[in-house]
Amino acid sequence: MRREVRAACVRWLGVALVATASTACAAASPSPASVARGAQPFTADTVVERARARAQAAYQEPRSTLPETYKHLSYDAYRDIRFRPEKSQWRAEGLPFQAQFFHPGFFFQFPVAMNEVSGGKSAPLRFSPEFFTYGPLVKPGPLKQADGFAGMRLMHPLNSQEYFDELVVFLGASYFRALGKGNLYGLSARGLAIDTATPRPEEFPSFREMWLEKPAPGATRVVVHALMDSPSVTGAFRFTLIPGDNTVMEVEATLFARKPVQQLGVAPLTSMYMYGENDRGAYDDFRPEIHDSDGLFIWTRGGEQLWRPLQNPAHLNVSSFTLESPRAFGVLQRDTAFSSYEDLEAHYERRPSAWVEPVGDWGPGVVRLVELPTPDETNDNIVAFWVPQEPLVPGKPLRVAYKLHWGSRSPWPKTGASVVATRVDAGDSWKGAKLKDTPTMRRFVIDFSPSPASDAKGDAPVEAVVSASSGQVLRPLVTRHTPTGGWRATFELHPASPAAPTELRAFLKRGSETLTETWSYLWIP
């Protein structure tokens, strides 16, 4: 499987371009809409019918008409092209949302057509070099014309009423990402993931055209439509963005297959995990942890909540969790303490989590977690997505809806204690033990947060329920975590063999009452 290099570029470019955000009181000036021509009728079915028609025709590779000099811009030169804040769409009208656009070039060579929808009609938003400043590193100078933009972003007064912050970015293939209040960009989402981490080449669908619905004065949400295309699948997407402490994206997608898709990844999330307290490796770095996300969260239809700490493996890891229409799943950054990272530039403690909340019955399938090895923090090496049991085939569209919650707080009330830290070491109980290969013994230390359920008075002691797919679990123990008011569970694992991976599960209970979510971990010697 190819590394998520494209997503990594999106992550860093987005952070670098935050400086172009506009203030609410700056002077107004003409925007891309001022050169729009050729308005066409637009309804809720327009993009769906476009996607349906494309699926019935042969796939056409996107073509780039960019000059060669723009195709080969360096990273720094591309960052030196910046959108003029005064040209932001809807700025002159004082609307609560503004749109800005990315210049084509560098990795983003295939234009995305942009349109504005207003009054039941759509009109194209034309490219012009007047919308951008070209710094000294851009040796070719201003680009005279292009067939579209590389992508776009929406601005909104998210953190204060005086400033239009970045809210969401669409840039690169079908990648996008959003922010909750106080967040900095971290993980990304995608329209689809096709054949990710399989023996087949991975397919990266792209958004080819986008429609931005003009918001009304005082609007609290904004709508974006996107047409997706790839050799196997076309799709019509409708995104409703609702900013807040957690920014919510209501996603509706209609997918059409040109040919059968063997592994369809729905609602994929992509992130970076280099190391954490459970998986430090041999990195020589002053920072205690480096990651955009630290775990996979799954909430089953039956009510079990599961937490899987992420790892940076030596080789590709693929984990599958079979479910019947999950309540939610997500890739989260639970650790939001600055002291866990000590990074004054990256501020990993401010990276958002993203929860996928299915709308309607998704039926049977699996949540799949892909973990790739990465030597540094510039690669996105984590992918999680839903794989429906029923395959996507030509002639049978798939309609799927879900909400994406971006932010630092769970969208739902806590139902039990959650895992806040996982640590692993050699332990010491193997010393003098009469077990074969005792030096392979590992000790696991799991810290749980406080919760009303776990703190309730009860006569029965709190117990750790630990299971392993192989090997022996020894000396499970629960102690009160006095500094936090939570609980600490410890146990030791004697693996079945020095090279055997082991699936581990643990939770706390008091009598017949479950007090915590389920900790799930893949131990690889």
C-alpha cells in the first residue's frame, strides 16, 4: 500500500496557509463570483445525476493544462502562492461564511471546477491570477489562466466574532478536514478509500467539481456539493457544515460502480502516529509523544465501547472489527495535555478528534484499521474506515449518510470510564519464575479515567477482566489511581511463543456491572 503522502502534504500546507485567514472588518473587493458566467439550473439531484451518467461511461483520466513550470513547483514555492483575503467569496456581502481557493500546481495539478449555487442556479467561479499573491520563490510568475482551482476552504468566525478562522479545507484527491473551536489541523477524512492495504493497487478517487451554496445572512450552516470520480466508482456528495465547539459535517453520499469494488472503505479517516507512551520505539527526540491521533474508538450497536491504542509498527498491520451497524467509530486525539508533547510549534495537544456517526442502518460489516510504519511525523500512516459486507456493484447504487464530529470533546455523554493511557514494559515477575522463555514476558499498565459509575459506592471490589488470544495472562490487579481519581489495571502476558502476535482485551467491573470501556490491543513481539 502506498503511504498517505498526499494527505501529509495537505496537513502541512493547510497549517502553513492559515496566515491568509481574513478579518471580519477588512475592506471588501471583487471576488471570484464577479467573473462568473453561464448560470445553470441546480437542484438536489443535479450532482447525483451527473455521477450516475459518469458511471455509465468509460473512465477518463483527468488532464492537466498547467505549464510544466507549475507542475514542478517546489514545496516552498507552492506555499509562496497565497490567496488574497480581500478576494474571499461572499466577503463583500458580509455573510457569515467566506470561501477561498487554492492555486493549482505542485502535487495539485488537476483542476477542480468550482461553482456558486444561488436562487436555484449554479454559476462557475473562474480562475484569475488576481486572486493570488505570487512571492519571490515563484519563479514562473503569475499563472495566466487555469481550468479551475486545486481546492477550496471555508472561513467562519469560529473562535471569536472578530476573525474569520479556517473551518474546513478540501484539497488533494477526495481529502478534506475540519476544525472545532480551539483546534489546529491534524487528521483528515476522505470521500472513499478503495482497496486500501490489499494486494491490489490502491485507488484514490478525486473530487472533480464542487458547488458552494451561497449562505443566507445570519446562516449557522453552509452546504457544499462535490462530484467524485475514479476508475471504479463515481459519487455525489453533499456536505452540510455546522461550526461549533465540535464542528459537525452532515455527509450524504450516493455511489455508483463502474465495476465491482472488492474493498470499499466508507467514511475513511487518515492520521499520523509516530510514537506515544505505549510505543516509543528508539526515537531520539526530546518530545514525549508525537501523533495527531492516539487511538481508534468503536461504539457497537450492543452498547460496548472499545478503545484501540494506535501503534507505529515495524510492518503493515491490518485489524478488523466485525460489527452490525455501529453506533459510531472514530480516530481520536484523547491526550490533550501540552506536557505530553512539549512542542511549541506543532501543538499536537490541539489536534482534533473525528467521530463518524452513521445515520440509518449500515447493516453488517467491519471497521478496518490500517497501521503503516513511518520514520517521521510527515507521513500519514493511520487509516480507519467502514467496509460494508454487501459489495458495491454496477447497477446498484449505494446511498450512505453519516455525521462527522470534529473537535476535542466526545459528542455523547460518558457512559463509563475511558482509557487514558497504555504503557508496556518487561515487568519483573518473571524473575525466578519457572516458565519457558520467561524474558519474553510483558507487563501492561492501563489507566482509566474517573467516572460516576466506577466511583459509586459498592461492596464488591473492582476487578480487571483480561483475555488473550494466545499465551497466559498473569497477575491481573486493579488499584486506585489517586492522582486522577481513576483506576489503574496491570497484568502480565506470557506469550505463546517469542514471535506470536497476541490480541488482548481488558475492562473493569464491579460484581456484574461493567465500569469501563473495553481496552483492545495487538501485542507484537
